[in-house]
Amino acid sequence: MSPPPKLVLASASPRRSELLRGLGVSFERRPVNIDETPLADEQPSDYVLRVSALKAAAGGEPARRGELVLAADTIVVLDGRLLGKPADVDDARRMILALAGRSHTVLTGVALHDAANEAQVADLAESRVFMRPISEDEAAWYVATGEPMDKAGSYALQGLGALFVDRIDGNPSNVIGLPLPLVYELFERLGYDLRAMVTTPGTHSSESESSSVAETPVPPG
């Protein structure tokens, strides 16, 4: 199995960057902007797979040999509805209370684009999250912290939102936004060994950001 070439993360998400840094993997962050509007009658699983593939392809344009472009898209699904980032504080409070005392699904589509070989693989990770009951007062407090405002589903497992999560069926890194076991598997599918990119296990790795792509706000995921 070949050692991977340079890795590019096509995402502005600090959560995804932190997960990769935690592996001791060096990468360049290259945020992309694409149209993430759901298609008519598009299923949630089809949506995240399509959007993650578009992000990966966009991160590889213009194609640069010797690069692997990693992209992901995460959504929360409740009663068949996609919950993205809240539009405002009222929307965030409504989402949190809708999730309270219930379970919901977190889907993440992950795509890996091999610019040198013009190959791309993509797949889906799914987790079930069970929330404890949340009062109106707790929801108002949480929204006031500001944490929910840039999170799909209006909560963050890696932050204060963990106070309201009772349990998870599935991989926690999927809920945070980048399912690491699936990333490892996608590298293998393209014939690369992600372990060869680990420079300092258990410590933060180096990260650079492309100066050719402006980091601008992006839609959910």
C-alpha cells in the first residue's frame, strides 16, 4: 500500500481540523464554497453523499498532482427532516427543544478525491444520538452561550452540548463531523495508508491554510 500524498481538507470546520490534528496528520485546509441546496425529494443519505463529493471535487480544482482532497458534510435528521445550522437564536432554541428527550440520526458523507489518478471514493457514516429532556430554561441558557449557532442541529457533542446527550449508538467522531474510521477506510480504498501520514502520534500536527481560497461562511456541514 502506497504512502499518501499531500492531504488537503476541503472544509472551514474547526471541528474537522481538530480531529485530523488529533491523529498527528499534517494537512492544508482549503475551504470551498458550493451550492448546498437540497434537491427536490432528495433523501438525507443521498444529500450528504452528493454534497461531500462536490466539496472534494471543488477542493481539487484546479487539479494538483500529488494531492488527496478530503471533504465531508454532516446533517442532523429528525422525523425525516434535515436540520442544518440555525438561522437565528429563536431557530436554535426551537431545534434544541425539538431534539430534547428524543433520538435523532446524524449522517456524515465523506469523500476523498485523488487528483493525481482522477479517482474519487465516497461513503456514509451514521450515528444515533439520544438526548436527555431539556427544559426551556436550559435551552435558553445553551443558546445564550453562542455554541449552537454554527452547528448542524444546534448542538456540539464536543462542547457544552454534551451535557444534553444521554448516549450515542455509533462513532462519536461522526457526530462531531468527521468519522475517522471511515476516513481510514476511504484511504485504503484508494490504495493509500493513512498511518504513513502520522508524524507525531498523540500530538497536534501541523496545519496550513491555502492562501488561494478565501475562508468564507459555508452552509451546514
